[in-house]
Amino acid sequence: MNPITNKPYSANCKAVRAAAAKLPVAQALPKLRQTIRDNRVTILVGETGSGKTTQLPQALLEEFPHERIVLTQNRQLAARKVADRLAQELDVEVGGDIVGLKHKGCNLTTPATRLTVITDGSLLMQAKAEQNLQSPKVVIIDDAHEHTAATDLILGLLKSLTKSLDDLKIVIMSATIDTDLFRQYFEGAVVETVSGRSYGVEIVYLPEPPMSEFDALLDVIIHVHLYEKGGDILVFVSGVKEALKVINHVQAALTGPKACMKGDEVGPIEIFPLYSQLAAEKQDTAVNSVAPVGRTIGKGRKIIVATNIAETSITLVGVTHVIDSGRVKVKVWDPRSECWTLHDLWASKDVAAQRAGRAGRTAPGKAYRMATREGFHSQLPNRSVAGIQVCDMIGESLNILTMGLNPITFPYIVAPATETVMTAFGILQKLGAINPRGELTESGKAISGLPCSPYNAYTVLLSESFGCTSQILSIVSIIEASEGGQVFVQPTNEEEKKALGKICAFFQHPSGDHLTLFNIYMAYRQASLDNKTDEFVKENTLRKSVLRDADNTRSRLVGIMFNRARNNKGTFRSLRDDDPMYYVKIISALAAGNFTRVAKRIPNSKTLFETVRGGVTVTLDHHTKLSQSSEWVYNELQGTKSGKVMRLATAIVPEQLIKSFPVHWIDEQFFLPEGHIKDALVKTIANMTGLPEKDVLVALPKPTKPR
Ligand code: ADP
Ligand code: MG
């Protein structure tokens, strides 16, 4: 009998449960249940594949039969797969009263759901809304070693709650966790260790350092496919571009016209990319599809080329060979230049262990590392940098404040840099989200309640006074969904590149990127009304999942903004298509929202701009098309190998810029250092006010507030 449902187990479920009973964690469960019952915080350390994620939550359902349990996952794919597996082992469906699933845009729970698998981001949102986590009895933080910013904020919240919530049980799980750090953090925490894993994983290193890391990776993939027996191959690379490049080269080497072997020697292969920006259905196809059969020598093979989306938590049935490029992409915020930079770095030994752990889950496996044994041990850092140490702390500070805590005294498990927190406070104050005492304002609460970045949320709120909320919501939604404008499928050859050039030119708006994205999204919505989205997306090589995500984000934002208007806290207006000031109003609202991110062209330069805040020299992104006469732009900065670029830039004439936020820009001239930016600003204000230039700074009232 199934003690959870009080029904007999189905035949299929019995087999799954029999296998689970053999997992290393199984024998430890009675003791673990007792430890968790007797202690507030339990740290469970057990190798990858020992059964932590799938077995412990089930044991706790039995241990606490009337209570609610939440299990966090750091990624949506992992949350979906773990919920599926738990439901399968419990013989129930995801979304009922036993197993639920929650992540951005998905809520498969009922008011009675006992065990909810939830992404750390969604749990944080929930904590923000409820101001605490009173409802669950047990919170299981899975893969805590990753130190995602959201997980670490939840840990801090839990730490501050343990004092007031006597009854709350916290379980921290990982294979590669720094137990000392966690034990110090949660005083009195008990560490339980489980040894063993499902199957062994042999680690294979390169015999000598490679001349080219990419070539070595390709060689290993091809070698493993041609000469190694057994199951599927999972390759880890640092990003989407890298994944697509590997797929192209592997396909060419194994099946292209220049392939070194004949088809029947190669056997049937199927290659899938797997990354977070891929539509959920496509991710599921990559994960669930079964390798083709019929290879002359041995079996056919499935090859998955993944980013770190597949690194923790999930079991990819059939994978026995993991080939790890050893690289990761890390987005790092620089508080001085207020700029993100994407770094391609060596992964940590932690990451390598997790990646290797994806082999050996359903059969013995091998993990190949793109370094020599010596190189691996001497060059790779032991642990990855915590998310909180590389993020901008702007949204994070808002989250902490919304949970009723203080970002300066917050009990971080790993502390952010003070400079980053101070810069974040400065920006939040500029956005009016906090007052000079660092307290959340009404506007800050509104910004925090919108499911988008603080800058975008601020723009949405400002759009009310420009009468263009509907249009701004469209622009903000597509920016959010496309992670800063990546709406097109990456071209893989010259022909596709040319075709994409024509498509971009078609949607191009002369003022710049924001309105180009707006054009694309509006055309998509029209196609959607005509029931022609599939054709539209295909013809224009757009990423459908991005556009669908934008729709979801937009509906949520519309809901919140409507409510605001209904409660007389704001207005919800849409510009009429025939409004002669249509684009002027949209551009002004965007400029007002991005007033801290304005840059001006350096005199006589074709390509260089200087940011008003910080005086950083930046260039336009290669896809941004602006006329040479555009002097002022607002933008989002990103650091690249070739310097700092403006990812999304829209041109604005200075008079309109000043009108979009007069209080700020009239103040600004008093604080700017001497130079072309100050000169241009004074000149424009002189023109607009009719004052002689030399009198502008004298005649206007000086700002009263210090900055
Ligand atoms: P851990 O969290 O300790 O890494 P899990 O509980 O995720 O381990 O998985 C333990 C084992 O259960 C895996 O190694 C695998 O053998 C089996 N397993 C888990 N999920 C699945 C699945 N979706 N399909 C098949 N086997 C699975
Ligand atoms: Mg796990």
C-alpha cells in the first residue's frame, strides 16, 4: 500500500521504488528522519546520485504526515524533472495535493499540496509576498553549494526566522558543500553524511595540455562516440554559442561531406542542444528522447550539448559519458562603471564534480575532463564564486527590504562587497525606491512588486505620467524575456547571417533598439491575432519561446498595473495609434526611466560615447544602427573583450531628454565635471530657457538636496 495515497502501488511504480530502495541514502533514511525531527537545521552531504533529492522529501512526507514541505531547485528544468520523478515514485500526478511544482510562469499546486518543488527564485518571490515562510514545516534547500543569489537570500531569511519560528525545520543538501561554512552559519546544525552513489564514475584526464581546447573537446567527443561502448554522451560547454558551434562541428565531422568515416561506421546519432533559453518543450525533447538504435557497431547514440542547466540535480537516463569543457560563463557586475561583463572562466572543482556526477546515474559511467590531472588540480579554483558577490545587489537589496530586513545588516552566508551595496543604495535612491535613510518608499514597494528588473519596473511606473503604459509594458516585456534583446535564432552560416540582416533591417526603427524590439513584438502580436504565429516566427527566424515569455510577462505586468489603477494608485493608459506624439512619448518615458544610464557621443567621434554617470567610454553594439547625428542615447551597458558596449541604445535629442525629467537634468549640470557633457547640457538649457549660457548656472535655483 502507498502510505501517502492509501492506495495500492501501480506495477510500474513498484519497479521504480524497488530500485530506489537500493540507493545509498535509503538505509540512512530512518536516522535522517529522526535527526531532522530533533533539530532545527540538518545538513545532508551525500555524493551525486546517492538519492538525496528524490528520496529524502518522500521520507519527510511520511515523517510529517500533516505538514507542508518545500524543496528548492536552482533551475526550472531541474524543478520540472524532480517534480516529475517524485510524482512517479509516489504514484501521483504533478499538480495534485501530494506533489506540486512552482516556477516563474508556472503554478501547479493546490491549497493542500504537501510537497512543492519550487525554484529558489519563486520561493524568494513568495517570501517577499508573505514577508516570511510560515506555511511550510520543512524547507529543503537543494544544491546549496551553488550559492545562487536567490538561495543565499532565502538562507539569510531562514536564519533570521529560526529565532521566531520554533517549529520550522531546515534541511540543506549537496554533494559538494562547504560544511564548515554552513555549520558556522547555522549554529547547532547537525551534519549527516551518506557515502556511495548509484554507479561508479571513472574520471579521465587529457594525457597532455591541449594546443586548442576546442579541438581537444571535439576530438574527445568524436573518439568517445566512435570507440567507446555504452550509452549517451553529455557535453558541457560554457554558453549557447559554444553549444551550437560544437554541434555544427560534430555533425560535420561525423556526417558531413568531409566526414572521415562512412555512415554505417558512424551509426545513427541524434544531437540536441540544451540551455535555459530553449523552449521548455525543446528541453524536454532533449532530455526525454531515446537514442536511435541500429548502429552497426554497438548502439546508436544521443549526444546532448548543454550549458550548466544540466549540471546539478537532474538524471538524464541513458547518459554514461560526460565530456566537460571545464568552462563556465559568469556575469560579473562592476559597481564603479555600473556595467555587467560576461566572463568565460575555468569552472571550479565543485562544478566539475557535479558535471561528472551526471554520468553514473543509471549505469556505470566515465567523465572526461579537458585538462591534465595536474592542470586540473593546480589551475581550477576549489569553489565557484557566490552569486551574491558578482550581482549588482539592486534587485537583491529591494528583495531584502521587501522581506522587512536591512541589506546592510542582513545575515549573508557569503557577504557582498560593501561598495556594491553602497552603489545599489545610491541607484535605488535615485529611482526613488528608498529614502535617504535607506527605507523602502511607496514607490519602492511598487517597483519591488513588479516581476521585472528595478530599472524596467521604474520605467513602467513612470510611463503612467506619459500616458503610454500599455506600450512601455510591451517594450519592457520583450526586453525582459529576451535577456536584453536576443530575439533572433543564432545564424549558423553565412547564408543565414545575410537573411537575418535583411530581417533586422525590416524591423529597424530609426531611433534605435528599444523601438526596433517594439516593432518586432507588435508584429508578433498581430500575427498572433491572425493565428499565424508559427509562420511569422519561422519566416523571421525569431525565438518563439522568447515571444511567448514576453506575452506571459506582459500579462502579469498588465494585471498588476490594472490593479494599481483600480486602487487609484496610478493610471493605465494606452497611446492612440494616431497620436502625433506617439513615438516622442514612448521615447521620453524610456529616457526618463533610464535617466541614470545616459551617454553622450564624444565630439567628432564616429563610435565612442561617454556615460554621464561615471564618465566611462563606451561604444555602440554592432547591431545598433543610429544615425551619425545622434548625440545622446540611453542604454544598458555590457562589458566585452573589446570594451564596454551599449547593449540596447536609443537616440534622443537633448531638449527631449531634459523635458523627460527636468528636475534631474537641471540639477545634473551643477554636479557634472567640466567637459563636453556639461557644456552641451548648459547650452541646451540656455536655448530652452532663453537665458544666456553664462547665466544658466547662476540664474537657476541650486539644488537643495545633497547627492
Ligand atoms: P542525488 O540528489 O543524491 O544526486 P537523486 O535523488 O537525484 O540523487 O537520484 C538518485 C538516483 O535515482 C539516480 O542516480 C538515478 O539512479 C535515480 N533517478 C533519479 N531520477 C531519475 C529519473 N528521472 N529517471 C531514472 N532514474 C532516476
Ligand atoms: Mg540532487
